Amino acid sequence: MKVLVIDDEESISHLIQLQLELEGYEVSTAMNGKQALQEVKKQPDAVILDLMLPDMSGYELLPKLRAENPDLPVLMLTAKNQTNDKIIGLQLGADDYMTKPFNSTELLLRIRNLLKRSSAELTMKSSDTLEAGGIRIVLHERKVWVNDEEVMMTFREFDLLCLLLKYPSRVFTRDELLEAVWGFEFIGHTRAVDIMIQRLRKKLGTYSQGIVSIYGVGYKWEESNVK
């Protein structure tokens, strides 16, 4: 598994690289956005992206990375600890978010989780599909079509949509969705679910009405709303 570390602080970048290599990962590094866009062409399996870079912000770089690989798992790493920064990162498509100083063990666990979920989906052998109204999902290809037009999804957007469609009418609490989609309890950050639901609704267009908000609880998929 290959991990791309994008951070202009050489000491931090070297530390992360060393920790990942000790765990058996292949690691490449980039000190700025320009280098990162070259490295991402080498098809890493995950990216650790620092928010503060010398030539462009992580916010600016993230959509460019997504353009190269929409399914690429991205963990945003930053010295900032403001809720708004986390919300913006999640809105732009980051799959996870950590602040400096970080716990090395937690960082490794989060990267391992991102890679595990991504790898599991990419190696699925079945050709099962999910359909609801004009939405069609091919699970083993991790592709979504809305009215016969392919819609690009991050891998967590994809996982969340699949979970809702697999269990129509079931109400999921925000905590349940966090644990199921993130793979661990993202305690205190249920706002991340709301942000991802907003992104999904935007991408689903008229079929967004299938995602129903349950006030004070969470969300469900209502099949009758998209027929």
C-alpha cells in the first residue's frame, strides 16, 4: 500500500514517513501543492494532506487531487483546531481530519482504517447492484449513475449512500452512521454526517428527497419518495 504525505514541515513529514514505513507502507512525500500533483499521478492508495502549504492551501489542493482520483482516501492534517476548518475540509471531500500535535498511534489507526475500507471495496468480486428510482449503483466498481449519468463520489459518500439504500426505511442515528461509514466512533463530530448528507443530496439532484431527515435522531432512505 502506498501513502502520499503532503506537508511542508520536513520534521513532521519525516516522522509520519518513518512511522508508516515501520508499519510496512510505501511512502512518498511532497512539500507543496505542485509536487503533490506530480506524486498523485503515481496512484497512491491514500493521502495525508496538510492544510497549510507554501504555494496553495490544502483546501485548494484537495479538489485537484480528487480530479486525479475521485476515490482517493484523504486524511487532512493541520495545526488548526477550529470547527469551521474541519467543516470546510469535510465539505470539500476530506474523508478524515486530525489536528497537530497528533497521536502517532491514532494516525496509524486512521490511515489503516481508510486503506482497509478502500481496499475491501476495490477487491469486491461480486457484481451486485443497488437501484432506487433513477439511481443505479454498481458495488464492485464503486460507481453511481443518476438518470444514466455517472456521478463522482468520494469513497465515504459512496459508503453512506449504499448503507442507506441497502436498508430502506430504517432510521440510522448520526452516531450509527459515523461508526458504520468512518469505521470508528468519531465522537463529538456528528456534524460530519450532516455535511456528507448535504453533499449527497446535491449530487443526487431530484432523488435527494429519498434521504429523509428524522429530527433529533438521524436519517433514513425512503423508497417511496423516489419512485
